[in-house]
Amino acid sequence: MVNSIKTNEFKYESEKLGMMYFRVAAVLLGAQLLMGLIAAIQFLYPNFLFEIFDFSVARMVHINALVVWMLYAMIGSVYLLLPSETGIETIGVGIGKLLFWILTAAVTVVVLVYIFVQIGAGTEASIWFINEGREYLEAPRWADIGIVVVVLGFLFNVYATAIKGERTGVMTVMMANLLALAGLYLAGMFFTDNITVDQYWWWWVIHLWVEATWEVYVATIAAWALMQIIGARRQIVEMWLWIEVAMLFGSGILGLGHHYFWIGTPEYWWEIGALFSALEPVPLVAMFVHVLYDWGKESGSQGGKATLANSPAFAWITANAFGNFLGAGVWGFFHTLPQVNIYTHGTQFTSSHGHLAFWGAYATILIGMFYMGIQRAHGVKKMQMTFSTKMAFALLNIGMLGMTVALLISGYGQVLIERAQMGATWEGFFVSQNATWFLQGMGWRLVMGAVMLVGFIYLVLDILTIGKNAKLKEVAKA
Ligand code: HEM
Ligand code: HEM
Ligand SMILES: [Fe+2]
């Protein structure tokens, strides 16, 4: 009987391709955590791996792995939901698989080069073959161009499928948004000698991704997942989706100004950045309220018992609603006014926000999508939380919250000592970095990072077993 259990119950090849992307995403998340831990240890013990593995490389791989695993999980989620939204197999799914292997080979080569060529002169050749030197988007230019080719293939698949199949509101928003998301990558591909101009364009990618196009993307997959998991009505989720699209683009685009305060751009950005970025939490609050509203309404309409087709995914999507609101909305608002930002800019305060926002707004829901994929892979109607699901959920989220608070305390130390007391001098920087409160915060960040790693091990254990076990139970019942 056990032998008759298939682990591949996909109805569509597109869903299988989605899972291929998810697997690499999960591996890269693990790599991200390991690199973060190495960098966190080096903060406290600078001799750790001295002249073997540089802090700058650990940090770089940490945040590039972050961006890359999230893009993998995003592409995977699109391939997963395409057949369900359009009603047909993805057009060009064979090309999609080929591009997956090309991308994965390229990512492997890029990471190996980072690790083996840690230091050296920055030249035209190093931009082409080693590292472009732009935080978060360090891929060398050859890989940049390769990424553009792969993404064009992906966009072709999505567009061709959506045009031929049924066109839902979710798909219409997805199509327009993916084009914007991919197009913005181009702003980070050319190099100028003027650092202000360079930073000006670089922020287009990072800010207009995480505060506009990625947020809209998350709203589309949340809409889809809520329909699948709790049977939310399409009309309701799509209405909210359109409202959010309008609001997110409205505040997110000019909110970009909060990165133009101190990089040498004209001073009018102070007012523009202050006003529009302060409005950015508004759509996040609306989204938060809407999820809770949908949830209450759906459970109400079914006599207090909502059908939960996939409780692990639902838990992570709920964490996303809270996390997006807290990490991006609240933690972002803390330091977004230039009057505050002049003290907090580039301290651990920023890092506190960066961690909670990426985690709350993106990591959570993408992990939820892993579970959506697993459910389809095994063809189970109902997937319930296991002990490992709960341990992973608790340890990862508690670890991240703890880390965020620790970083906030270190950041306060820097603001008070380095900025307020010592007038942002070079000496002030070092004095504040050696202050007790700063160091204790760094210590707790490391402890909480270790908690997250244990949570990650539970997550891997869970995603490797939960689908098969759920299937066995369903077969036993039938
Ligand atoms: C999910 C959405 C968001 C993510 C993932 C995110 C992430 C980040 C990250 C990683 C940084 C550091 C960038 C660097 O390396 O210099 C940053 C900076 C910043 N973020 Fe966000 N953010 C989000 C939303 C927001 C929102 C909604 C606001 C405002 C309400 C905001 C305000 C800021 C400000 C002011 C800075 C600059 C900090 C500084 O001057 O050092 N962010 N964000
Ligand atoms: C084991 C857990 C983790 C540890 C120990 C860790 C540690 C670190 C360290 C040491 C840095 C460099 C900070 C600096 O240069 O001052 C960093 C940066 C960063 N990490 Fe993590 N990290 C962890 C997990 C994560 C996760 C899960 C995310 C996102 C989902 C994340 C996102 C970031 C971002 C966006 C930055 C750049 C922040 C900035 O420039 O302000 N990290 N992390
Ligand atoms: Fe921003």
C-alpha cells in the first residue's frame, strides 16, 4: 500500500516546475542564514575566519542569497498558480525548465566566484566577471545579462498562457506587475562614475521592488492563496487587490524620496520623501485589516468553522499580514522622516527594519507558498500542521522578532552615542561600536540567529515529510 503512494501527483508540468524553483529557494534560504551567522560572529569576534572568509563576503552572500531565493520563490509561485488561474497548462513550460537549469548553473558559478575571489582591485573586468559592487544586486555583468534573458523567457510564458487561457483579475494584475518588476532590474545594470547618480538609479531597483512591485506581487499571491485555502470569494479579494495596487503604487513610487535625503540629490526630496513615505504604511494597514476581515467573514459564513485546506500555509500567510504591517509599516515609519533619519541613517536601526521587513513582508508568505506547492505535489485535499510545522513557525518567527529587538537596541546605542552625543564623528563611530549596549545587542542577535537556524532545520524536516504523511492519512481513511 505504501508503495502505491506517488510523490508526484501534479496535474500540470507547470506546478512541477514551480516546485523545482521552491527547492532551490529553500537551499538558498539555508545558505543565507549560515552566512548571516558567520557575519554575526565576526561582529563580536573579528578574528573568526580571519583571512579565510572575509566579513564583506559573508555579508554580500547573505543579502544576495536573500534577493535570489525570494526571486526563485516568486517565479516558482507564479508557475504554481498559473494553471489554476488560467485553466490551462503553461505555454512554453519546456523552455521554462531549460531556463531554470541555466539560471541555477549561473547562480552556482556566481556564488563560487564570490567565495574564491574575495579581494582584489575593482576594475572594468571585475565588474564583468566577479562583482558589480551594488549592495543586494552584486551579480557580475555577464550574469546580469543572463538574468535578463531568463526573465524574458519567464515573462513570455506568463503572457502567452494568460492570453490564451482564462483571464482573471489576479492574472491581469500579475501580468502588469511582473513587467514593471522585471523592467526595474535594468535600472541597476549600468554603471556611472558619479556615485550620487549611481546610487540614485540603484535605489530604483531596491526601493521600487520592495515597496511597490514586490508588495503588489505579494497581494496577488495572497489573494490566490486565500481563495484556495479558506475559499475566500474572488470578488472580495480582487476588489481589495485593485485598491491596494492603486495605493501601493501611489505611496511607494514617490516614497523613494526617503533614500534621497543624504546622497547628494536636491533638497526638495526631503519634503517629497517625508510626505509620501509616511503614507506608505496606509495600504499596509488596509491589507492587514482586510485579511482579518476576510478571515472573520469566511469563518462566520460557515457557522464559525472555516475550511482550512492547508493550515501550515495559512499560518505563514497570517504571519505575513502581521509581519508586513510591523516590519515595513511600523518599523519603516520609525525612521522615515528626515528629522529622525538624520540620526538613524545607516545604523543597526536600519538593519532592524531591513530584517523584519524582508522577513515579515516576503519570507513568511513565500514559505507559505512552499506548503501550497507540497500540497499539490502530493494531491492532498487537506494538509494540517505537524509538530515540525509548529516548531519551525515558532522558532523562526520568535528568532526574527528577537533579532529585530536586539538590533533596535544596538541602533539606539549608536544614535545616542555616535550621532547625538559625539556629533557623528569617525571617533564617535568606534566609541559607540564598543559601548556595552551595542555589544549586548550584537550578542543577542547572534543568539536569536541560532534560534532561527534551529527553526530552519525543523522547516526542512517538515517540508520533506509533511506531504507524504498527509497523503498516507488520506489513503488510509479512504
Ligand atoms: C516590505 C517592504 C520593505 C522592505 C523589504 C524594506 C527593506 C529595507 C532595507 C533592507 C533597507 C536598508 C537598505 C540599505 O541597505 O541601505 C531599508 C531602508 C529604509 N526603509 Fe525600508 N523596507 C520596506 C518598506 C519600508 C517602508 C514602508 C518605509 C517607510 C514607511 C521604509 C523606510 C525605510 C527608510 C527610511 C530606510 C532608510 C534607512 C536609512 O536611512 O538608513 N521602508 N528598507
Ligand atoms: C541567522 C539569522 C541571521 C543573522 C545572524 C543575520 C545577520 C546579519 C548580519 C551580521 C548582517 C550585516 C549587518 C551589518 O552590516 O551591520 C545582516 C544584514 C542583512 N540581513 Fe541578516 N541575518 C539573519 C537572517 C536574515 C533574514 C532571514 C533576512 C531576511 C529575510 C535578513 C536580511 C538582511 C538584510 C536585508 C541585511 C542588510 C541590512 C542593512 O543593510 O541595513 N537576514 N544580517
Ligand atoms: Fe525605501
